[in-house]
Amino acid sequence: VQLQASGGGLAQAGGSLRLSCVASGSVNVMAWYRQYPGEQREWVAVINSGGATNYVDSVKGRFTISRDNAKNTVYLQMNSLKPEDTAVYYCKAVRVMARGSLHYWGQGTVVTVSS
């Protein structure tokens, strides 16, 4: 499975951006991570095939993850952006198999929030 992320860019604090990530095949779990310079990638939001979601505390109430299973696409709607949301954002997908799971990463998309 290949993942293609898009939608990053520059926004002002308080503004919004929408990230998209298209998977080339069906997957079970889709998620967004972000990475600050010099730091490890951190989990931001996750959604399973049934639509259940979870978020890191720092984005709750501001970010919304959603997916279109027919299009194998996951979205991250980011509202009320803060400068500390500036990072490289990565999508991740997991395909659950009979014996274990396969994990896939997309290329990063840069989000820059100016104060």
C-alpha cells in the first residue's frame, strides 16, 4: 500500500488547513502523526474502519480526523491553528492481517503556522 499525503501549507494562527492522505489499497486503521525538528514523530489522531477516533490532548477540540472508506482516504481538518502546530505531518495506515499487521507511512507534508 502506498500513501500520498497533501494539503500542507502556511496558515496564520487561528486559521485552518485540511490534510488529505490517499491509500492505494484498503486499510483498517489510519492515523496522522507529526514531527518537530530534531524530535521523534508523535501521534496526533487515529480513526479505525468503523469511524472511531482518538486524539492527542493538545489537538482535541481543534482537529478532526475523518475518512472516506470508499476512497481509502483519511482527512485531518485542523482549525484554530497555533504556532506550535508547525511540524511535518505524516499519515500512517495499518492493514490487519490474520497473523499480525502491516504498517505503512506516507511522505510528510509541511504545516507552518505563523503567529
